[in-house]
Amino acid sequence: MSYLKFDKNLMINLEQSLPKEMLRTNQAGAYHCTSIVDCNTRKQHGLLVMPLSHKDYRPHVLLSSLDVTVIQHGAPFNLGLHRYRGGVYSPNGHKYIREFDCESVPRTTYRVGGVILTKEKIFISKENRLLIRYTLVDAHSATTLQFRPFLAFRDSNELCVENTALNAECPEVNNGVASCMYPGYPTLYMQFSRKPEWHYDPHWYKDIEYVKDLERGVPYTEDLWVPGYFSVPIKKGESIIFSAGIDEVSPRSLNKMYENEIASRTCRTSFYNCLKNSAKQLYLVDGDKEYMLSGYPWGTVLARNTFMSLPGNTLAIGHRQDFEIIMDTASRALLAFMATGEKSNRIHGIDLPDIPLWALWAVQQYAKMEGIDNARERYASLVTEILDYILDGRHPNLFVLDNGLISTDGSHVPASWMNSVWDGRPVVPRSGMLVEFNALLYNALMFGAGLIETNEALAPNRERWLGHADKMKQPFVDTFLNESGYLYDYVDGNYADPSVRPNMAIAIGLDYSPLDRRQRKGVLDVVTRELLTPKGLRSLSPRSYGYRPFYLGSPQERELALHQGPARPWLMGFYAEAYLRVFGMSGVSYIDRMLIGFEDEMSQGCIGSLSQLYDGNPPFQGRGAISHATNIAEVLRTLYTLKKYRQ
């Protein structure tokens, strides 16, 4: 039985099937995403969505959807599904679905009278091309398939409206047609493995609604261009492959291309395999450089997310080479900023104050997973440059204080991962001495000292780092540990923020901590009691002022709630390490049980992946981005950690 299989009863119930989404990527920035009944529910959905380098690498929807109609005895049965103005669904093709299976490739099985038709979709790796294979499993009479392409040619965050500026021409190419609706866009080639009959019949399909955007309180209605339809006769047992790409392809190569691609797939037959597939979908290869996307469908390459998610999304699934390539790309951008102040135009946020700290943490995980000797050989120089850069006070927004602690200014521009902004101001204005910043620095100093322990030339650096770690150890405890047994979130001058937030979990989950075991356990107890949920740690305790557990409503309401209560799965990585350090092997079964909440999500939301955040109160509904890099990474790293403990 498939790990991700949905039967007829669920598929024909739109209340249950529409919230479930599926995602496929080509590891080059392009993706295909829609609901499991192939009804687009958000403007970012589409069959072929790809970034354009001359448009700041933003994703653009070229082919929105492809409606298939089965013709028998002159009677049409349209298998498509769209939501139109007023919540009207048409043409209700979901009622013909008998099964949806997502084990290796997304496969939908339709039954129309005596016709059984399967549809399988696959992305070609590192190529902007989507293939859809249609197989007529059974039919008792002559059958013809018609295909109507719905074209958008727009930014994935915008909407299309009927206009006269489009280029309506669709010149025929080998076994298909080509279209380029507007200047500046690549040509979309729509081709088949067998020669179809093309019927030029242009129409605007108006007032298509996206229910997810309606719920989010943003514009949600658009018009899509359908230039005509293809017609192809098909016999029982035959397959037809449709190709959508920005380069013309030889139709004869489509069958082999499809088989070669499907052979490289890892089946989603377990919790681990689902997460492994989702992690690989986030890789972004561009020439000789490789990046890590922050998530889908509106993710970009973010420096913080890259370093935070890199160990889990590469090393924890046995992809050491990808770690090294992505780290080389990201560290070059970081070193360039450290040397000249130059910001990367591809890796956003490289200038943020905690980026060097998270880069050091990523190298530390490499050392733990791949061996200290490998890390020393490859990254000792990088660690030395970053640590000395921080201690020399050369970062424009990271200041070394007399007591050894570090501070930052986050009063006007967010300095940490809690970076929600409304009306030009941080919603959570964390400024001054941030608890995780200082914990990360102490941890990095101790790790760095161990990394270069055998290097005589760097002995002065090692002495300096150990001296600074010793200098800041007691001030850390005196500054952050309060009488209630937990850590202040940040201390700015005479103000110590008493909010119970998960950043203290980072502080106790690191390998090296200024806190002793008893102090760690006290903090862990508070985190467990007030922040732990089945979907990660809350961003704010229900007992703290301003708690807003539900990420719902208008853009303003959602931005104000973003870090005021919703739970984040990625924080479980640090919680698990802290718990295992305190309780050892006796804590393994407990952490294992905590992961059940994430395994349940494999058949919810974006199937096989984890959402950006979850409501802080039951039923802990997934919200935000449908597939998020740091969440996938840290759950994978937790699975890796549990495996090591058992060994």
C-alpha cells in the first residue's frame, strides 16, 4: 500500500481534497504546484512556474493548467476543475477521480463510464520541462483526448486580467505549438509524443478564483488565456506524453526522457523518504553554483535560512557534496561582505548580524556528521576569519561589549529570525543583547578552539577565543538567567524582556553552553511546559503578553501574529538536542514520540512536506509557505540524531 494514497471518497470531497497540495521541482528554481485534484487554489499554483534571471529571479507562471477532456461517442467528459466567481466549481472533473497516488510520481486515476485513464506528472531535473503521461488503461470504444492549455505568463505574486497587449499567435512546432504572450518572456513549447491536431480557438476564461488568496485577504481573481485545444485519438493500452518547456524537444525523445527521470526517483514510502524528497526539492543549481531555497511557493535564497537548513537538508540525508558546494557558494558571499561590505544580489540578507553565527553553527554540524578532521581541513580558515571578524567588531550591527557579550540594534530593522514587520517597524523589536546571539557565539568560540587545536600557527587565535568564551560565560548567566529559571529573550540597557520565547531553546540545545546541566534542565522544563506542541515550539508562550496563536486574517493580522504564538517545527532540532543532553538515552523514546506529530503532516497540507508554521493552539493547522527549508532540515537532523543515539 502506498504511503501517500488518497481514495475516491476523499478526492470527490472538495472540502477535504482542496486543502491538500502537491509540489514538484526541478532543482533549478522551477516548480509545479497545485491541489491534489488539480484545481489551483492560490496564485502561485501552476503546471510550469519558473524563475526569470532578468526579472530578479522571481518565479513566473507560464502554464497555469491543462484541462483534459475524454471524448466517447461524441460525448465530452471534461476532467478539469476550476473555481469561478462566486465559488462556482466547473467543470467538476474531480467527480471522475478514483484514486490519487504520490509514491513515486503524482498519479491520478480517472474513470468515465468504461474509460479508465491515468495521468502521471514528472519534472525533468535541472531543466525547465514538465512531462505528463496519459495512459488509457481501459476503454470499450474509440476514444479521443482533448487538451486545453490555460496560459498566464505573469509573476507568481500577481494576477492576469483580460487585455489586448498579448501576442495571440501560436505557431505550430514539431507535434505541438509555441506561445509567448508578452515581450521579455521565454517561448513556451507545448508538444506531444504523438502528432496531435491543433484547433486554434482563442478565448479568455474569466473570473477564476483562488480560494487560498481569498482566505488571506489579498486579490484572488484572474483571467487566463486559452488559445485553443489539441485533439489526439488514443487506443486502449497506449500512452501519450505531453511536454511543456522553454526549449523545443524531439517528440521521439519524450518516452525515454520520462523513463530515465522516473528511474532516479526515491519513492515516498516512509516519513524519512518524504522529508528527503522535500529537502532535495529545495536545492537550486545555477551553473557551477548551488543554493538552498527557503521554501515554496514564494521562497527565495535567504542567507539565514541557508545556513540554518544546510546540515539537515544535506548531511542528514547523505548529501555531503551538496553541503560543500552550497556552503562554498554561501561562504564566498559572506566573506565578500565581510571584506568589502558588498551584498550578494542572489543570497538575500547576507548583511544581517546573525549570519556569521549561523554559518559557524553549520560548520560545526559538518564536523559532527563528517568528522572533525574533514572539517578542520576544509573550514578551519573560514572559521578563523569569521570569529576574528566578530571579535574585532567589524560587523556594522554586531557590537562586542566590555563583558564579552555581543549586542545588536534591532529597533528599526529586524536583526534576528523573528523578522515580521508592519508599517515599517519590527513587530517584535528584539534589540540589545539577544539570548541566541550570545549562546551561538559562546558555542562557536568553543567549537573553533577545538577545530584548530592542532594548528600551532593559530595558537594565538585559539587562546583569544577561549579567553573570550571564559570572559562571557558568567555575564551570560547573570544577564539572561532569571529567578523563574528561564532565560530572558533579550536585554536592552535596563530592560530585560520577560517574554517566554523559544530562543532560549537554541541556547540550551547547542553543544557548548554557558549554563550548567542543572540550569539547562530548569530552562528545558519551562520550554516543555509553555512552548512545546505536537508541531514544534511556540514562538511565544500563552502566558506571555500578546499571545496570538492563529496565523489568520488580513495581511496585517497575519504579520502581527507571525512570531507571537504560532509553532515552528525547526525549533524541535534544538529542543531534541537539549532534551537528550539532559536525559541521555532515556530521552530517545520521548523525542521519537514527539516526531509523530510531524509524520501526521505528511498527508496534510503540502503532502510529503512541512509548512512554514502551525497554529499555536489545537488543531495546530499548517499555515504560510507550504514547504519550508528549516522545518524539513531540523526534523531530518533530529531523526539523524536519534539514529546516532541508538547506535
